[in-house]
Amino acid sequence: MSLDTHATKPHEALAAHLAPAMDAVNHLIRLRMASKHAPRIPEVTAHLVEAGGKRLRPMLTLAAAELCGGSGENAVKLAATVEFIHTATLLHDDVVDESHQRRGRPTANLLWDNKSSVLVGDYLFSRSFQLMVETGSLRVLDILANASATIAEGEVLQLTAAQNLATTEDIYLQVVRGKTAALFSAATEVGGVIAGAPEAQVKALFDYGDALGIAFQIADDLLDYQGDSSSTGKNVGDDFREGKLTLPVIKAVAQATKEERQFWARVIEKRNQNEGDLEQALELFEKYGTLSATRDEALIWSDKAKASMASLPDHPIRDMLTGLADYVVARLR
Amino acid sequence: MSLDTHATKPHEALAAHLAPAMDAVNHLIRLRMASKHAPRIPEVTAHLVEAGGKRLRPMLTLAAAELCGGSGENAVKLAATVEFIHTATLLHDDVVDESHQRRGRPTANLLWDNKSSVLVGDYLFSRSFQLMVETGSLRVLDILANASATIAEGEVLQLTAAQNLATTEDIYLQVVRGKTAALFSAATEVGGVIAGAPEAQVKALFDYGDALGIAFQIADDLLDYQGDSSSTGKNVGDDFREGKLTLPVIKAVAQATKEERQFWARVIEKRNQNEGDLEQALELFEKYGTLSATRDEALIWSDKAKASMASLPDHPIRDMLTGLADYVVARLR
């Protein structure tokens, strides 16, 4: 694992480099989240959009476009598009997960209600759809339509498979692509397409986003068991308490004795948990080395992301994207 | 009000005329609602799609396309598109309205859960998006993106305005456009566009769908107070019990005495309802003639729909569409 050696973090370097374009993206987001008739829409959206997310996805679109020699109005529109899609999925996710906190603040479904989160999510998805149509690129529309289907399918899959001990690492990967990687890869791919990049570069940008997203999500799932809540905004063991079958658990289940399997069936499938169960799970992770095996997988995907940069032009942005692939796994131990 | 004098109802005549194309639409719907990985998706969708809805929206698209001399694969794709959008909105509506019955059967949110309805709705919306992209028509994408935004905005508006006595007839009309007319008008408009119809005909098709949708929704809101549940599948006064500010109530509130206004504030805004309140509301409707005034509005929109047919080609389908505009208000008394 290589550590980030720059003074600033890679996403901060990207943010600094892309600041003027990101200002345009933020302006467009505020403009398009407005609703003449239904003030509830910008209220709910602003709560989430202005909560200080990193705006990683729109930055990926702008970075990909600039890296391939094209930026401008359409790149800004697509950056706003992916942020709208992201925000819409967060609103729906919080309803589905019955979450009460997001980015350290109460969720919209808690502050308003589930109804508002469902409908405002639908509205933002429609707004993203209008924005991408404005670019006039059928290729971009095709990419984002497919990404949307992968996202929605992954969410349903997570709902039905996530508490089933038979869930394999393959299914986990599909869920991760839906949850995270599909929008990352669409974000970088449409950046390349709108810049008119050659096919090989567009493919490399897709691969980068896909691998980065997977590394990011595996790292996130791992940190749920080893992070500290001050840096992640989540409490250790949240996924465990919600009965989520993430990679460390899947790997432990695969090697479990009959007795251990009964433990996992009780705490994950039945979500019948007692004091000490989290500690027991951590011991089983230790016994089979599943946390470090999970970390190794995150590193493999991070390396894949970096390798895909090889066919892209030599450019400061390429270095920042490489640094970002290191950074998402640098938090892991 | 002209009554339907044909032996078959207009939507049945349309269904018979369009049967081969509708078979293709139904085949495409079943094909595209599948999910390799998440069987929950086709389960939930089939429950709704196969519950015997009239498929009015896809028929409107096919009818508009054929009327303008163009049918074929893209018209079938767009017909499936509008049915998917419709089904997605029904799934989300039932979550938002906490409904337990739809088309005489338990709702998906009751049979499965709200989560499944939210996510499967998202999936169907994504699938509709993929289908429309396949037609390769940016004009079609623009129309459906705008319709989606109008639908979502109307739903939020209904959520926030529907229980506010200050709601005007203008706002009611915006809600109705979002709930019903936006998808009707998009369905007919994209039919004309995909058939390569001249602008004047495309405009006429939009106007027809818009007026038909408004007439349909006003009639639906009126029947809530005077229909019998065996034909509408709803119980008389459902909207009243849910505190919905539909046209008969808005018209009664506009003319209310101070005392009557207090009654409306209690039963609609506060939803604090007692035995006899529905009867009291019906008496106030009678006092101000708001049910017949509402019926008159439905007839005006039905006439507008028929008038917009004037610039379209003389064709059996045109007669069926005219008959349909009569039919949606023929149920009213």
C-alpha cells in the first residue's frame, strides 16, 4: 500500500485544480434544484447538497473531460447530472435503510418524511435526465441509462441478498457495482465521451471509475469494522448491527465451522444480536484473517484503477487521479 | 355531455384495433422487467403490470403513431416506456399515500415492503430510460425528461399543497397535470414525433393528451364523491378521508361562510374527522353546486381534447380517440 505523500489530499488537490469549473457546477445545481411551485423540493435538496459532501463524482467527470482535452458547458452539465443522480439515490437509500444520520446530520426522511425523500429523489432524477438530454449526446444518455439500471438493480439485490448467508463474493461485487462503482465509472466515462476522447481512453476512464468505486466501497465496508467514528461519521459495527453481509463477513462465513455458521445465521440472517456478538464477529475475522484479506482486495482494485491510467495522457490530472486511487485505500490498516 | 353510443367502449375498440402492436408491447414489458440477479424486481412488477390495468397510456402512444402514419418497433418501445414510467409512479405513489389497495388487489408496499416499492420503481424508471434511448430520438428524450420532471414536481406539490385550504384551482390544475396529464400528453406527443408527424399534428396530439388527462383526473376526483365502489374500485369519500383538496372541495372552500371554513379546516387541514362529516361535506357541495360545476369543468376539458383532433388526419383511430374523450366523462352525472 502506497501512502499519499503530498501535503494536500488528492481530492483536495483535484478540488483546487477544478475550482472554477466546480463553481459553475454548484451554480447549476442550485439553479436546477429550484422548483417554481414546490418549495419543499429545494429545501430537502439543499439539506443534502449543502451538507458538505466531497462532490467526488462531479469532480471525476470534470477531471476526465479535462484530461482528454475537453471541458466546457457540457462537462459542467454532466458533472451536475451525476451529482443529482447521486443525491437522488442517497434520498432513496436513507428511506430504504431507515437511516437517521447522513454526513453527520439528521437525514431528510427524519427531518421531513419518507414521502418527501421518495418524491424529491424522483424529482432530482428527472432533473438529471433533463440536464443530460441538453448535452445532445445519445452516447452519454446510453451510458447514464445503463448506469441507472445497474444502480437500481444493485439496490434491490442488496435488499434481498444482503441478509442471506448464501451470498457469494460475486454477488457482493454486483451489489458494490450498483451501490458505488456504476456511478463512478459512468462519471469518468461520460467525461471522456463529452471531450471526444478516442475509444481506448474512454474505455480506460470507465475502467478507472469502476475499479476506484469498488476499492472505495470495499474500503468503506472494511472501515465499518475498524474505523473510528470521528473520521468516518459512522459507528464501528453499524453494518454488523444492520445485518449487512459485507466482504469481511462473507469471507468468514465461507470458512466457518458448523457452530460459527449458526452464529452468523443468528446475528446476520435473523438479526438476533446480543451483547458481545460484535466482539465475537471480530474474533472470527481475526481467526480467518478476513479483515486483512478484505484489505488486500481493496488494494488490488486500487492498483487496477492506477493501471488503467497508463493509456491516458500525461497530465497533472492523471497524477491526481492516481493519487486518489491510493488515497481511498490509504485509510486502511 | 354526449354518451358513448357504440356497442363497445372506446378503449376496448382501441384495444381491439391495436391488439397486435399491444401484444408486442406486452412482450417487451415482460422481457425488460426481468432482472438476471434480483428476482424481487419481476415479482413486484408482475404483481402490478399483470393486475389488469387498461394499458391506456401505451395505447395512446401506439394510436398517435398510427394516426400519423408511422408505427413499428420504435412506437412499441415508446409504448412500453410510458407504461414503465406509469408503473414506477404507481409504486412510489402507493408508498407516499400509504395505500393498501390498487386495482382491487393489495398494493406491493403491503405485500412486500416500502423498500421494494421504492427500489423497484427506480429500476423500472431506469428501464424506461434505456428503452427511450434505444429509439435514438433526442426530441423524444427531451419530451419524456420534461414530463418526468412535471410528474415529480406535481407529486411534491400535491404532498405540500393538498391539505392547505389556500390551494387554488390553478395549483390543483398543476397537480393534475403532474399526476395524470403530463404522461398522457407525453404519450401522445412522442407517438406523433416517432411517426415523423408535422409540427401542427404533434402539437395537436400533445393538446389532446393534456386535455384528456385533465378531464380524466377531474372525473376521477368527482367520482370519488359520487361513484359506486364496484365500478371505480374505490370507496366513496376516500379522498375526503385522506384530506385531499380536490376540485369539489376547493370550489366549496372558495364560497364558504366563516363557519363552513372552520369545518373544512378541521376535516381537511387537520384531518380531524367525525361521523357525519362526509355527509356534511356532501351537503355543502349541494348548497354551492360544486359537484355539477366540477362536472362542467371535466366536460370543458373533454371538449378541448375532441377539438384538438380537428387538425389530425381522418382515420378510424381519430374517431376512437374522440370517443375516448367522451367516454372519460360519460361516467359522470
